[in-house]
Amino acid sequence: MSPLVLSVLLSLVSAVAYAAAAIVQERVAAAADGPRYAPLRRPAWWGAVLLNGVGAALHVAALAYGPLSLVQPLGALTIVFALPMAALFVGRRVGRSAWRGALMATVGLAGLLSLTGGPGAHPLSDPDRRLLAAVTFGAVALLFALAHLVGRSALRAVILAAAAGVSFGIASVFTKTVAEEWTPRAPLAEWTSLLVLSALAITGLLLSQASYRGAGLAAPLATVTVVNPVIAAAVGLTLFGESFRYGAAGTVAALICGAVAAGGLVRLTTDRLTRPEDSPAVSSARAGRSDADAAGPEVGQGVDVGPVPGTRAHLEVQVRSRTVAGRP
């Protein structure tokens, strides 16, 4: 097997692992019976963490056998694999609008990544690393605060997913830096970058877990899948000295691909905003409320209690408060 074919296979299996991890995370979040960010007592969540680790390891292995221009676009297939896998294994159906949005995001991202990266890259200096870490944590904190100010759960989830994508994207940048400068003679020389890398990876994992609460699978996963490499590519263009391929034509094509990917994300978000919540907790609550409403009388409806046996000088009637038509 040639190294190029092996790289493609590793990339595809990596995308499947990431997709499976996202499905498990979404199911854990849909249960809504534990912490939003770190459901540590859920074994399924630890399975998702393991799958994410496997996906990352396979991605790094694919980069060892194939070029970045091939491996990175193949990583965009995560959302394409996740939707049919969710429908097959957990019965999570996806509408046509969400499928169109997912395909737009994937095609746009793949095109953008295939045009990114060129000769002339150089490692980050220590001041650049400190500045990048400070700006990244500040941006993630700002997105986190903005998410908690938004009332709609779907929009809040997309913002949290964007924050997770920023964390993962900059973590990739620090991974590249550590991999290029690490030497066996001084294994702890890059300890500060390793610390930042670990903090960003954990932050991204927790934020991505929270993004699935009440928002389904497609929109948060597509947001993380797009924002992650786009942020990494933007840093490569600005700090690593990389450039778009094919000069001005490549730049124009990259802008078009970016617009297509952004349009796919907007389509996914608006599709989720126009549909009611469909998590198990909400569905069961609605079912319970509907049953209660069906069992009780409507407001203004008379109730026939039947004849009262015997002779009564006074008849006492006790009225107890209950929920009628969903109103307290």
C-alpha cells in the first residue's frame, strides 16, 4: 500500500471516529440529567473522549504519511459521516435543509483547506506564542459570556461550538509548534506550549459537550468542524508566513469557499431555530403535559357530577387547583 493511500484511509477512519464521538456526546447531552460541561459520571461520555483521542491520533498518523493539503480537507467529512451514522444507530433523523447545510459547509471547508498552505512557513517565537495564547483565551471567554446572554438554545449552542472550534484550532497551532521544535535532548523545553495545548484541548472538549445540549447534532458539529481548521489556517496565514495557492486566483477561490462554508453553517443554524426542541427530556415533558391536558376539562367547560343521593341541607364542594390546558 502506498503512503498516499494509507494517509487517505487513516484520514477517513479518523473522521469516522470524530463523528462517532460527536454522536455519543450529543446523546449524553440530550439526556439532560447531568452537568452540562463535564458529565464525568457518565461512562458514555468517557467513551466519547476516547473516540476523540483515537481520531486525533489517526489524524496525526495520516499527516505523517500524506500532505497537509490532502489530510485537512478529508477531515471535513466528519459531518458527512455523522449524519447517516446518527440516523442508522440512534434514529436521529435529519431533514433535507440540514443535509444541504452540512454539504455546503463540508464542500466549502474542503475547498478552502485545499487552497491554504504554501512555502515559507516559520516557527512561532516566544512572544508570538504568549500573544496568541492570551488572545485565544480572551476570545473564548468572550464567546462563552455571549453564549450565556443568548436566550435561544440553538443559537447559544452554535456560539459555544464556535468557542470550542477556536480552542481546537489554536491547539492545532501549538501542536504544530511543539512537533517542529521538540527534541529528545530537551523533552521539557516546550513545557509552556504543552501546558497551553492541554488547556485548550480540555476547554474545547468541555465547550463542545455543552454545545450539544438542546441543539441536536448537525449545527454544533458543523460549527466545530468548520471553525477549527479555519482558525488554524488563519493563524498559518498571518503568523506562519503561509499563503493561498495559485496567487490572486487562489485567494478569490478561497473567499468563495469560505462564503459557501459560512452559508452552510447559517442554513444549519436557521433550520434548528425554526424547529422545536426534540430532546428526549423535552419530548417526554410535552407528552406528559399533553396527557394531563387531555384528562382534564378545558377552561369554561361544565362538569357533570351526577345526582347527589339522599337529602342534604347544605352541599359543600371543594375545588382543588390543577393545571388546565398547560396553565398553572
